[in-house]
Amino acid sequence: MKYAIVTGGARGLGLGIVRALLSDKVVDHVAVIDRALVPPPAEIADRIEGFSGDVTDEAQIHAVAEAITSKFGPHPDVLCNNAGGGESGWFESGRDAEWHSAEIWRRYVELNLNSVYIVSKEIVPRMIAGAAVCNTSSIAGMLATPFLAAYAAAKAGVISYTRTLALQLGPKGIRVNAVAPGLIYTKIWEELGAAIGGGAERARSAFDAAVRTLTPLGREQTPEDIGQTVAFLCSDRAANITGQVMAVDGGIVLGRPQRT
Ligand SMILES: NC(=O)c1ccc[n+]([C@@H]2O[C@H](COP(=O)([O-])OP(=O)(O)OC[C@H]3O[C@@H](n4cnc5c(N)ncnc54)[C@H](O)[C@@H]3O)[C@@H](O)[C@H]2O)c1
């Protein structure tokens, strides 16, 4: 039996990753680590188990890793470090100004970058040849934007760490890649859109404007888009791919906005 560990897999992109790993038969079961677990969708509930844990807390992640490996087996086949993002208060703080408070800067880096190290340090030593890791970065880590400096820096750090880890683990036969999602209307964008647009009722229109102005293909991305890419990168079809960052963004990182 093959199994994956997906952080932040309770909703949003993480749930898209869980669904794709199962439907593409990359693994048979998924252990979700999330600090806000909800019942999984009924049609896949028998193949998912939730473990409550905060990815920024080393002690919690150690305990969860012990629980997962004693239940599903000592050697996880796939690790998806997906939990991340921010909170509405953090987005508000970075909207108009160059300067976050140092405390909010630290929290972004803790959630989006340090967590990837904390979870990898606990899980990867338990993996053996043939296993795969996929980290969720962001186009924010590839392109300069005038706001969300700490988030962007942390996501760029995820790309750097993905490459380092790929080099370190190559000789062990373990692959490490990253996905860089573009614009997906999840809870993060509900809150970010409200901060940019100036109110919850303008969140969706702020998001739609970003899609319109930034995306050459002219349409938003979905959790399914991200899930399918992560499933590919973690599957044997990608057996010779490591250290790569795949943007799933409708062409945003090409850097030439097409529409106004
Ligand atoms: N939505 C987008 O447009 C977008 C774009 C680029 C990158 N991303 C990245 O994709 C990932 C998923 O984002 P999403 O849009 O699905 O957001 P989301 O808020 O819908 O989901 C995030 C999930 O992670 C969990 N989580 C958050 N902090 C956690 C913690 N400390 N410990 C354990 N679990 C935690 C949440 O409970 C939630 O289930 C994030 O890393 C985010 O930065 C999102």
C-alpha cells in the first residue's frame, strides 16, 4: 500500500492535491496534516485520515509523524508540503505599505518557509528510494510584486530549499520538486481580495481583475489544476524530474500582462 502525507490538505489546493493523488492512483491512501480538520468528501473519505497538527510546531509534527507511520507504515511514499498562506490581518498590514511589522514578517516566514523545513526534517528521513516530495511555492516567489514582501520572500525560499533538497536527496533516489500556483479563489483570496478591494463584498471582483490583467490565458486556476500537476510530479511518470518548479498560472510568469 502506498501513501502520501499532505499538509494543509483539508481544503483549497491541498484538497485538490489529495483528490488528484488518489484519482491518478499515485497512492492508495492519504494522511492529511492540518490544524483545522474538517470531514473529508464522502466519496474519498475511506482513503483519507486526518491528523491534527500545526506545521510550524516541531513537537506536534514529531508526534503526528509517529502516529502516521505507525498507522500507514514506516516509509511514506509522497510528501506534499502545501500548508501556507496567511491570515486576513496579515494581508491588511501589507496592503498599502512597504513595511510589515517584524512580527508579521516572522509569521509569514514561519508558516510558508520554516514549516517546509520542519515537516521535511521529520518525514524525509523516513522515506526510501522511489519516494517523492512536492512543495507548494507560488508565482509570488518567482515574480516581484509591490506588496506581500514577506510572503514572496518565503515562497522564493521554498524554491531555493526545493533545489537544495533535490541535490541532497538525489543520491538516495528521492525526488523533490515544487509547484508554483497562480490565482486560485480559495479562502486566501477571499481574504486577500477583501484587503486589496477594500471590503469582503469586493473580494471576488478584485480577484477577477487580477486574473484579467495578469493572465495571458485569461482564466483563473483551480485546485484541480494544481492537484493534477502535483500528482504528476509525485508519480513515476516524473521519475527523471527533480529540483524543478512548475508554474501552474495560465502564463503569468511570462511577465507580459495581456489584458486590461
Ligand atoms: N490560492 C492561491 O491563489 C495560491 C496561489 C499560490 C500559492 N498558494 C499556496 O497554496 C497553499 C494552499 O493555499 P490555499 O489557497 O489552498 O489556502 P487555504 O487557506 O484554503 O488552505 C490552507 C490549508 O492549510 C491549513 N493550514 C494553514 N496553516 C496551517 C498550519 N500552521 N498548520 C497546519 N495546517 C495549516 C489550513 O487549515 C487550510 O486547510 C499555500 O501554501 C498557499 O500559499 C495559493
